[in-house]
Amino acid sequence: MMPMFKTLSIEALGRILGVVMLVAFLLGVGASYYLSNMTSALEENWEQQVRTSVKKNAYLGLIRQAVGYGGMIHHLKNYVLRQNPQDLIDANVHILQIAIVTNAYSSLDINDEEHRALADIRATMLKYRDALPVAENLIAQGIAADKIDAQIRVDDSVATQALYYLEQIAYQQRERDQVDFRASLQRLTQFANIATLGTAVLFLFLMLFFGWGIRRRINLMYQREVEDNKHLADEKNRIDVVVNTIVDGIVTINAKGRILRVNHAVEGAFGYSARELIGQNVRLLMPDPYRSNHDRFLSQYLATGTAKIIGKRRELEAVRKDGSRFPIELAVTEMAVAGERQFVGVIRDITDRKENDKLKNQFIATVSHELRTPLTSIQGSLGMIATGALGEVPPKIENMLSIATNNTRRLVNLVNDLLDLEKLDAGKMSFAFKDIPLSEVIGNSYYSNMPFAEEFGINLEVEGKGRGLIVKADAKRLEQVITNLLSNAIKFSPKGSTVLLSFGGEGDVARVAVKDAGPGIADEFKGRIFAKFAQADGSDTRTKGGTGLGLSISKAIVEAHGGTIGFDSNPGAGSTFFFELPRRSAWTPALQPELAVRNRPQAQQQAPYKLLVVEDDEDLQTVLAKGLEGFSAVQVVATVAQARAAMATNIYDLTILDLELPDGSGLDLLDGFTPGSNGRLPVVVFSGKELDAKTAARVEYAQVKSRDDVSVLVEKVKDIIRSIRGQYQEEKD
């Protein structure tokens, strides 16, 4: 090459050098242009990612602020407790804020999972928004704060998990963006170095100039990355603080059941430190049989999608580090983080709730037994005195006796209504459904309420247009509804007026109505007449007595039968309350009970019957024995053991059985009875508890203490004995 350069003229060498420099210059310009475009694109892409991340974090912060302390839930609870209208306004403002922020978040570049999480948050907030007018209405009714809180309580665990998921996604997205940015930045730096070295020989100053500019830009971007890393670390710390302040335990596991993270609430509840739990299988926190079955359930779900707990809320038991067990409420949801399937469990310690439920059940049991039994004795004794069964009542005490009888009835109704209300709220009210003629229920209700109507000077009439109507119902519960409607009509009708009980059917519906001649219902009271403890505010209404629970309980009973209840009323023109039930097939006319005459067999001239009364309350023993005096010999025992001994040595026509006895349950005696069979003892249950349908089918008759008067029980016992004795005599003949 050297001889060739020697043969070239200076002008040619100059031209070659010029061409080389021109090529180098063009290469440098092209390289610089490429680097400039790549740098701008990388910077713009990074700034866009940063802006999106900052917006997400800002929106999540606003959502957390709106639902956290000082936010919507805080103001809603303050409104229920303090009833400050400003709290209601603030709660609505925060709900609006959440709606605006979630819509803004949705406008960003987000995936389907994030859209679903936002939908969960909106759905929970809509429930809170719907709870606001309910709370406002309940406060206006004067309902206690704890009861309002129980009625408007909203399960916000789904929203909490959704928010936690969004925060995790935002953090992990930033980490992925940083990894991509570093890789792009590394490639760009390598290219810049090669371009700088390649063109430095011929165009050093120019390439140094561009290199300096590029380096400057790279340094600025690196500084931004350092600042962003610090921001991400601060954001992670903030998320950890928020999660650790949640009172419910949060456990995150992977698809193998290994614990990935826990919050402080889990540490406090189970007695483990986070270091002891992370990496362990979550079955460590479960007792058997959940512990031994957990891995199989998880594998089955991953393979088939069939969930046992995932996506549901269940009450289970958990086990602490010291081996002690405690009740929890568990909600498990699934999420995908960076393509990995993970599961989040929200754990709530419900020990206090279970203790409260236990105390409440003990209290209800005490009320049922310790109040109903003496009230039944008092009511039965007063009834016998008032009817002259124990001799003529002196005129001087008739008024006092009437006052005692009326107030005993009010107290009995109060206890019955409160116990029924508790059963309805707990979903434990039992129903013995079977096909029955509606006319039979009407007849029983008519006769049982006749004395009450006579006491108020009301003419009670019955009108039937469908004695062949059959309904599938619990006869006792329907009688309770009709009695409540008749009681209200009688109390609010003027003396000397008529209350009409009517029934009939049209199409597939059976209808029962009670029409009174009372003052009617005020327009402002109509909207809440079926609410609990609802009573009109007029002084006349207060003097009529009542708990304000009867119509609410009646509505629940009718709806449990698949029916509807309503009323027609105009102020000053009386009221008609009615309910409608699905109609069954027609009843055989020959079997229709007549309403006009009570069909009771006359006493036969034969030796007295013999009854066994199993009852531990001495006063009620006396009342029952007195009520059956002259009809049957009565032997009274107070325990299960005494009852078994008596049945082993005596033959009885019937036994009256209490269920709550000092040495056990009266149900233990039923295994020795076969109701209605010759040579066996028919049983009538008279207790403070209601029987379930299965147990009720095993006895001849069941009556709840204080639900009906002792005289009703006495007459029913007489009817059963006469009926069985008559059947036995026919078979014998």
C-alpha cells in the first residue's frame, strides 16, 4: 500500500482523504442521528411509563384515603354513632371521589385483572352508597346504632383485596419497567461506545461533542432511575405499612401452598413471627382434617378449577403456635402476579362473635324457659279464677283480676314477640308445612279470638267463600298471623262495631282478610307499618298497647309461606289487612270443618282417665292438675328418671311432656313412645321451645308455653284422649 500512496499525487491523496473524511463524516452523522432518535424514543417511553406509574400510585393513594381513616367508611360509622349530617355529606363526597378516581384509573393502560379489581372496588362502594339512605332512614326511626350497624354492614374484604392487588401490580410493573429500561440503556451505551471509537480517529472533536451530549443525557436518565428506585422503595414501604395496619390477617401463598408474605395481624393471631411462617406450607395454621386435606384440595383446584374454599367465605377453625384452636372467618381469592398464580387469604378472628352468640343463645334459652313457664302458670291460674273454675269471684276483686289478666297477656305477647323476632333474625324459625284446609285455620282463629272480641265489646264475624281451599302451610303459624291481625282490628275498632274475618280463593291464590271499623292508617305511617317496632305516634295508639313487632313478624311468616301481605286503608274509614298464599288442590267437601259449631265430643260416662305430667315447675304442675280435675286422674313427676320409673309401673292414657328437665331433655323419653298406637303412650309436648318438623311428627300435639292459654292445652288433651279412646272402642267392638 505504501508504494501506491507514493505514486499518488498530493492532490489525489487530498481527494482520497476528503472522500474518506466525507464518508466518515456521513457515518458519524448517520450514527449520531440514529443515537439521537434512539435516545429520544427511550427517554419518551421511560417518561410515559413513569407518568403512568405515578398516576396509578396517586389514584391508589386517593382511593385508600377515601376508604381509610377519615374517609367514607369512617364518616359512615361516625354518622351512625353521632348522627351528624356533615358525616353523611362527607361519606357521599368520598364515594363520588372513589367513582371519579376509579374511572380515571380505568382510562390508563391497564390489564383485564386491574379492570376487574376496579369493578370490585366500585361494587363495594355502591353497596356503601346504598347503605347511606338505609342508615338515614333507620336513624330517623330511632333505631339503636348497634342495630343500624348490623343492618347496613357491608363486606368490604373484596374491595380491600382488590386495592391490595392493584398496589401489588403497580409495584411489580415498575420493577419490570426498570429491568426493560436497564437492558435498553445497556444496548444503547454499547452502541454509543462503538460509534465513538469508530469515528474518533477522523472526526474526534465532532464525535466527542456528540458523545458528551449523549453521556450527559445518559447521566440525567441514570439520576432519574436512582430517584425512581428510591420512590419505589418508599412506595413498597408504604404498602407494607398499610397492609400491616389492617386488623384482619392477610396471608399470601403460591400455587404450592407456600407462604409468601403475612401481615402483623397474622403474627398476633397465630403467635408466629413472619420469619417463621414465610416459606412454610400454609397448612401449618390449620387443624385436622383441614391440614391433611389442604394440599389435595389445592392440587385438585389447580387441575380442575373445582373450589372448596376459594372465592367463598367460610367459618373454620385455625390453630395457633401453642396448639390452641380458635374460630376464624376465611375468604380466599386468586390473583396472578407476574404470570404466577397466587392466593390471598383474609382471616378474621371471630372468637368474640362466637362468645357473643353463645351468650345470646343462653339468654334466649333462659327467657324461653325461665319466663315462659311462670308466665304460663300465672296466665293459667288467672284464667281459671276468671272463668269461675275455682269458685265464684267476689265482685270486689273482679276489676283487679281483669287488670292482672290483661297485663299478663301483654307480658306474654311481649315475650313471644321478642323470641319470634330473634328466631327470624337468626333464620331459625321452624315451620311444619303440610296440606291443610284453610277453613280449619280460620275456624280455630275465630274461636280462639272470640273471648278477646267480647272483652272489647266487638262483634266478630266470619265469612267464607272457599271452604274447599287447601294451602300448604304451618297451621299454628298461620293462626298466629290471623290472631295478630284480629287483635289489632279489635283493639282499634270502636265498641259495638263489627270486625269481619273473611277468606276465599281466586285462581291459584287463597286470600284471608280482616276488616275493621277503626280510625284507619295515617298516610305518613303507611310506608313503615310492617317495620320492626313500628307504631303510630298518636296517643290513642299508645293506649292500645303492643310491641310494634306483630305485623313485622306476620310479614316474615307469610313470606316464608311464599305469600304476600298488605292492607287497604283510608284515614277515618277503617282498614282491611289481608294476605295471600299459593292455593293447592281442592279439599273433599265431606271433610270440611264447619265454622259455626265447635265439634267437640261429649264426655263419656266411664272411669276417669289417667294422665302423666312431666313438668319440673311446681306452679305449672298445680295449674295443669287443676285444669284436668274431674276429667282425669293426674300423676306429676319432675325429672326424666321419675318419668321412666312411673311408666315402668303404670299405664297412662296420655302424657304431657316438658322438654327442659333438671336431669336431661324430655326428648330422651320419646324413644319409648309411639304416638297413636294401641298399647303405647300418646304424647303432648308443652314446653318453652318450638319443635322442629321431624320431632313434631312423633307426637300427638305440641304447644309452646305462653303461646296459647293453658285452657287451650287442656281442651286439646281432652279431645285427643276422647278420640283415641273412641278409636280403641271401635276396634274392640
